[in-house]
Amino acid sequence: MPKSLFRRISKKFVIICNIVVATCFLMGCYSNYFFSVIWWPVGLLCLAAFYLLVILCLFFIFWLYVKPGWSLVSAITILLAYEPLTNILPPRLTAHFTKTKQAGDCRIMSWNVAQFDILYNKQRPDIRDNMMDLINDYKPDIACFQEMVAGDTLINLNTAYYRKYSFFSVYEYAAKLNLPHYFFSYNFKDDFLNRQHFGLMIFSKYPIINKQSVQYFPYDYNSNFQYADVVKGADTIRVFNIHLQSLKFSEENLSYIDKPSLENKIDIQQSRNVLSKFKSGFIRRQVQADRIKAAIDSSPYRVIVCGDLNDAPNSYAYKKIGEGLQNAFVEKGAGLGRTFSGIAPTLRIDNIFLHPSFSVRQYGRISKKLSDHFPIIADIE
């Protein structure tokens, strides 16, 4: 093959690749407009948006040296995605969080506490103590926990049963955290070790005058959410605590994601299994997000929405729930803001959304690995 012909073919191939990556990146950034039951794979493009951005930047640098005019493909694509791009990478280099809260501010914490490590409490009892110490160290005024396990039945502390399962009750958590007002929302379908329950928890320094658990069929954990009306001074704020559909990856699934392969039938079956869980998760989160958004819109008060979305920025769920609200990370955070410690370093799936009339003073991610999620915290005026 003549050298000039090979060069022309290679050039066209690179151009096509650049355009394909640019298209996928835009669809990932604006996936909420494309997402549907049929078009569910755009959810994967949303998850991959940061990596597609890196590839676009490499194309940009490549074309600057080879054919500068073609670098406009990457440059224009990134400019077109500027607004959703700020949800992934806010336009600031650093963000600082000080533990000392300014007078009058309200400190909000959201954390998927992974049952406070109760299942492994006997092997590593220090984990829960460290988690409690961390919360007390930052002194949130309102704390929203997902995957909370506790008992809310008063029992004799001297019974053999209590000694065998020496978990904290809701009352003990409230006392130890100095957050006297709380709302524990759970479904008996998700009972945890008999007298313990598995659900969502809102703790508050301020009085709670109304609380509501919203449940939908099939009444499992992810189909439910909660809210509480909290009174701070002359203001009443409705605080939502949510946890959207997880992907429920097994250890085999996670191992395959770390080292994907299609060498044999087992690998092919594993890839189908992973894709099936992605599809199911995207579709279920769409339904859940629509329900939560309807509840937010019907609130008579300004809202704060905390929780684990199990989805990336610019996803359908993220955009739907955050519509008309500000995101604390976008307002004051920096970098990728990763909140989930597994699978990929780009997963910011935990969020604090706020009514636009609130002012975000500071935002922080506490990078101590005590759960599979990192706690996030924001001070608001």
C-alpha cells in the first residue's frame, strides 16, 4: 500500500474516532435528555463522561501537532458541554473546609454508613467507634444516614439477647451524637437481625415537627424515601433523605469489572450479568427519581435533599432530583469529589442538593475510609 494512501486512511480513521468520542461525550453529559427504557445505554456514557473528556483532551493535543484545524472538534465539544461539565469538575482548583462553623450557619452531613459495620463488629469493633467519633468531631446540625441499622424497641439492657447483639438503639445513637431529634424510616421487610431495623435515618439538633416515610411497591429499601420538617429559628425546612437503586454487584461482578475479559463462556455470561444490572439500576432510578421530584415539588417549605443516588452527575436521576436546586459540591467543591471508594475513582454518587435561596458557605468530603462511602458535609447560611 502506498505511504500516502495509508496516511489518508489513518487520518480519516482518527477523525472518525474523534467525532465518535465527541458524540458519546455530549450524550453522556446530556444523558438526561436522551435517557429512556430503550436508550438506557446512555447511562453508561454518563458514567464514562470523565474518561471520554480525557480522550478528547488527548485528541486536542494530538491535532495541535498534526493538523491544528481538527483540534476544534474537541474544543467545541468541550465548550458545548461546559454547564454539565461543571457538575463533574467545578471550575476551581482547591476547596477548604474548616471544622469551626460560623455562627448562624447550619451544618448538613450525608453519609451511607453501611450499617455502621455491625456485621463485622466482633472482628473490628473500633470501626463503629471511629465512625461515631468522626461525626462528633464535625458536629453536624442535621445528619442524613443511609443503610442505617439500629433498634427502636426499648429492651432490658441486661438480657442475654442484648448482650449477644450489643448494637446501639436509636436512642443511644441520638444521645451519643447529641442530636436529640430523629426520624428512623424502615420497612419490616428489611428487618435486620430480629430487633434491629435497616433503613434511612435523619438526626437533627433542631426540633422536627413533621415526619413522613414515602413507600411504593414492592416496598423494598430503595423504593422508599423519607422527609422531615425541621424548625430552625423562624424557618421550617423540609429535609429529604434518599437512597436510590443500587446495582447490587456481587464479588464476582466487581472482580470482572476490575479485569474485564471475553475469553470464555463464563466471561461472556459475567459481562451480560453486569450489563443487566446496569440496565435494571438505570431504569429503576428513573422511576424513583420521578417520585422524589414530585414530593420535592409539593413541599410547602424550602428543601434540602441528601442521599446516595447510586448514579453519576448529569445522569437522569441527578438532573431530575436536582432540577431547580443547587448542588453543594458544585457550589464550593473541587476536583472529582469521589464519594464511593470502590470500582472507579470518579464516582461522586452522594449529594447534598439545596433550595437556591440558601447560600453554601463551604463543602467538604471527609476522606476517611470507614464505610464504602465517604461522608460529605456542607455549611449553609
